[in-house]
Amino acid sequence: MTTVARAATSLIASPRPILFLDTCALLDIVRAPYRGSIGTVRASLELKALATVGTVQLFVQDIVPQEWSDNLAAARRDGDLGVQAFTTTWEIAADLGLPAPPLPALPPGSLIDELERLSRDLLQASDTLDRDYDGMSLALDRVAAKLKPSSKNGTVKDCHILGHAIQVSTLLGRGYPKSRVLVSSNRSDFAAPNSTVFHPDIARDAAVAGLGYAISLEAAIAELRVAGDIA
């Protein structure tokens, strides 16, 4: 676990693009068969390689590892549903005489086991940010003001993640030469309606801090590539 201040000091000394990963972005890897998210898996493999050699810096907030564990079983069920639907569709096609080569021989659950391992590897490749007074203050202020990503029920979790991402980005300063992107597929709380950019409640504070937004790992990779941060 690292402090916000220590993370900023390290990045200023050795700038590299930064992704702040929400829990759902990691669990989306496990759910990929259910959601047809081939791009998410490919992006995860690329990010794992980039993080391993230090080309990209990954962060998760201190609450993410436990939340990942708490929701893993549900994500695995979704992934298994996708695999089962594929298998059923394939067998129906064969029964109807449609072109259908033999199904690949995958033991039950093996694909989901591999996706869980990839998700866990990406989590472990991320530095965990310890909670910070200013980051928590930003989070609680958003909940009190009922600003996104706080929900109508006043939940603080997503504000906690956002507040610390903004705090790290602010400490780096506007002159930081690499991208800083928060990755979350929770568009209902983070994104503007029918859009892939930050909600107006978030956009101004994020812009001041120099923090961007991506709705998926695939979109994050694309943003880093467009910015010239990765080849």
C-alpha cells in the first residue's frame, strides 16, 4: 500500500501514464463471455504486460481489493452464463444443420478460472492507495452535496475512489506530461447521460486536476494510444 503523497512523488520523478481502476473494471474481465467483451480481455492482457515492465502505472483504492473479493462470485456466475449461452447456441445450430464446427474442448469452469486469474493479476499489478485526509474530504463533500458519483442513497464508495484519483492528479500538477485516467464501467454514476465522458457534476473538478475518464479497459488503452503514451 502506498500513500497519495508517495505515489505523486514517484510519478513526478518518473512520469508514466496512470490508470485508476474501479472494481467493476476489474470484474468486467470475468464477465467478458456474458457481455461479449473480447476487447476487455485483450486490453487486460496488454495492460498486464505494460504494468509489468513499468510502462503504465495502475492504481486501485484501498477499498477495491475487498470489494473485488465480495463480488467475484457474482461475476463468475455472469461469465458462466455467457459460456453456457454460447455452448447452447452452438449445439442448436448443429441440430438445425447449420455450419458448426466441433466445440472446443474446455473443461467446465476453466475459461472463467483463467479470466479470474487475469483479473486478479491486474489487481495485483496495481499499487493500492492508502486513504488520504484530503481524498476522503473530497469524497465526503460530494456525498454531502449529492454530487455524482454519489447516488441518490448517498453512498460514498465511488466518491472515495474519485476523490483519491483527483487528489493524486492534483498533486502531480497540470504540467504532468502523461495521461491520468479513471476507469469505471459504472456509467450511471460516473458518466454524463448517454455519453462516455464524465458527468457534469464531476467534469469541472476532474478537468482542473487533469483527470480523464474511460468506460472500460479497452477504452483506456485507446485513450493512452491516442495520447501517444503507448505505441
